[in-house]
Amino acid sequence: MPKPTRSPRSPRSLAGKIPRQQALSQQLPLLILCFGLGFFLTLTLPNLAQAQGDPPTLPKDDRALSHLLPPPQAHPLPPSLGASHPLPLGVGGLGAKAAGTMTLADQGGDDQGGNYQDGNYQGDYFDQIQPSPLGYLVWSQFPIRVYGEAPSLEDGSAEAQRQQAWGATLDQGLAAWQPYLPLVRTTDPTEADITVLRSRPPLQRRGDGGLDRARAAETRYRFRLVPQAEGPPQIQPQFTLYLPLGQPPAQLATTVRHELGHALGLWGHSPQPQDVMYAQQTPSPAAISRRDIQTLHRVYQQPTQVGWAMVDGD
């Protein structure tokens, strides 16, 4: 299934503000720049598409054009990930102890990533997170728009019920992450930042020519240019999640939270089975833990080229 592309955002109109010829002459350099950058990224950014577990490498030919890429900078921390935002309380993760919540300050952390230690937990697993070739995969424009594949059957059959249950589980996964990063459902796949499909991950070939092992679920990303009202376009990620039917409900719920975690910036796995980003299935469904959010908090404080505008090559 071809990956949907995002509809360009309409630039601000200059009509009525300056004469038409003057407007054209002033916009011509920007139009040339955007055309050149679009051609460059059409050739290069698909080469940067990655699946979880692939090594983050930048093709040699792309490095020669790195002067068009923005310098790495840290984005302002989203308010929902700020130091005063409540994090899950209890070793079991979100919902394990409904008595209350703790903030980073309560845990002995700080606004630069935290350093609390609590029983089986040792702060975070930031050292397990892999940056992309352009830096850490963070979102800089909110809300993040998510498209979930709509049911193809509505006849009351068992298959139709499974598809509806799949959609409900996706909604639950989005609700679990919603307190930490703004998410919104969209019915238009062309405007989605994250697309979730009910299909198995396509098999990929390894470097030796053989097929990679089949996966129960997978998250992949690519980069695309997002035009801005003024100035050069921004580099933004676009994710595709493959979440097929067939898993038991509790296991599917954990898988949804896990794969969404990858798409929100946790491009790696936790070594602790209590975390939702643990690499293996566990007997008990995993919920979002303090370590998951603490790690996400640190990721969003790192310098990156993702989310910034391309530079003028002149």
C-alpha cells in the first residue's frame, strides 16, 4: 500500500499588499530555493526512511549536500512534558497506583532530564534511544495528527467486529499518550503525521539479499518537507505503523502503546520489562511507565535537525 503524503500547508497570500510584479520579483528567489530543496529532498529523504532496528546511516551522496540542512538545535520543551507535568506513579506504570501522581521535582529530578532512582527503576533508558541521521525524532508542531485505517466491513460479521475492536484499541493507546503530547485523530490520510494500518509489516531485504524476519508489528518513518507561510520549508517526520489483527486484546493494547511510543520519539527499547518500550512481549500487559515518560522528556531536550527549516543555499 503506498504511503500517504501530507498536503502542503497553504502559504500566506500577498495579494492586495504589493503590486503583482513586485510580489513576483520578491518571491522568485524563495520559489527557486523551495524548488531546489524539494528536488533535493525528493531524491535524498526517501533514502533516509528507517524501520525500527535499522542502523541510522546517511547515504554518502547525501552528506555532500548537508550544507542545505539546518544546524542541530533543541526545540522548546512541549508544555505537556514540562518539569511540573505529572508522571505515572507506581512501579507498575500508568494506572498501577491510582492514588496520585508525581512530578519530576517530586522524584528528585530536574528540568534537564532528571536523575531520580526508585526501587527497580533507575531514572530512564535514554542511552538506548537512537537518533535518526538528522537527529532525534521529535515533534515540533502540535497537535500530532493520527490516521487509523477505517473498518472495511460494517455488516456485523466477526471480521467487522475485530476491525472495530482494533480501532477502539487504537483510541485507547492514543488516550494513554495524550497527557504527554497532544494527539488528534484525523479521517484524512493525506494530512496525517502518523498513519496506522491494519496490515502486517512488509518484508524487507537485508544487505546480503535475504529477506528479513517477519515482524508482528513495526513502525517506520520517512522525512518530508512541510511548506511554511514564510521562509523555507521545514523537515518533519512521517510515520507508518503496521498493527495487524490477530493479537489477543490485552497484547494488542500493549503493542499499540509500544509502537506509538516509537512514533512519538522513543526510537529504541527499554531493557526493563516494566516499561511499555520493552522489546519483548511480557505475560502482563505493560503500561506507560515513569521511565518511558522520563526518557521521552530527555529526548525532547536534545539538539536535532528535525523540525527546523532548511537553510538558504545562497
